[in-house]
Amino acid sequence: MLTLIYKPQTRSISIIWLLEEIGASYELKSVTTRTADGKGAVDPANPHPHGKVPALIHDGALVFECAAIALYLVDLFPEAKLAPKVGDPKRGALLSWLAYRPGILEPAMMERYLKIQHIDGAMGWARPDEVDAYLNRHLSENKYFLGDTFSAADVMMGGAIHYMIMVKSMEETPVFKDYVGRIAARPAFQRAMAK
């Protein structure tokens, strides 16, 4: 049994979308989290060590953080064909994109959203304008993040791009608009959004 610990309108939606793409049977367990200003307490029903979402429980095993959950799920359900197999040359690209979202994309866009001054070399992420340019260039040359094939990289990166455009921390360029249109038309994306 798969149980996703989540909160509506958070990055949890990417994992709900991934579960819908996989076609796995799962249950959702909603929890509360601290507010953006730090108020509130950690929900005792949340197994994430920092009270964040998402977290996944599979037959008693806990997996937390989006990239880890995504990798866990694509390896658990290889028949969904949402990830290249170990040894496939595109496997490294998948792993890179799964790490890029929390390691580069999210921090850079939060820097922009919160109007934080970027300090080169002091932080592990790139400047927001460099991230925008790289992603626009990559998606202008590729239908999906791994080329012509939709994958878990599109769920994780595409879900983040879709959200960041909505909250205005990324500009909706023609490249992003076309890409988000492709992924948002997927039935699994629409089912996830409905939840």
C-alpha cells in the first residue's frame, strides 16, 4: 500500500501527478504544515522529519523529499516507463533533472520571488536569469526533458515550471507556454489537479 502524506497547493501535487501517471493505487493523507511566516507546529501525523510535504509510506518504509520519492516510484513501477533503466544513457539525465528541481530551480525562483540578493559562490544554486535561459534553451530543442519521451523528469520539472509561472516567479515565455500546454493536456495531470 502506498500512502502519500501531502498538503493541498504544495509540491505534493507533483507526486500525486506521478502516481496518476503510474496508475498506482494509493491513498492520500492530508497534514498541516507551518505557515510561510513560521507559525504553527509540526503535525504529529506527519512522518517527515521536518514536518514538510510530501512524504511517502510504502509497506512501512518512509521516503521523503520529492526527488527521492520520484526515483523510488519509477523504480518500483518500471512498467510505467517513466524512467530510463539503470545503464541507459538517459538515466543520468533523469537523475540530473530530479536533483535540479530542489537543488537549482526552486532556490533560484525563491530568490527571485523573495527578492533576495544573489551571492555568487556562496550558494549552491544559479542566478534566476541563468536558470530561465537554460530551461528555455533546453525546451526549445526538446519536446520533453529527456528528448521526445515524456518521463518523471517532466512531472517534477514541468510541475514546478507550471506552478512558478502561476505565482509569477517565472516568466511565461512562448517556449514555456508550449511545454506547459503539452504536459497540462495529459489526463493524469488533469486528474491530479482535480484532487
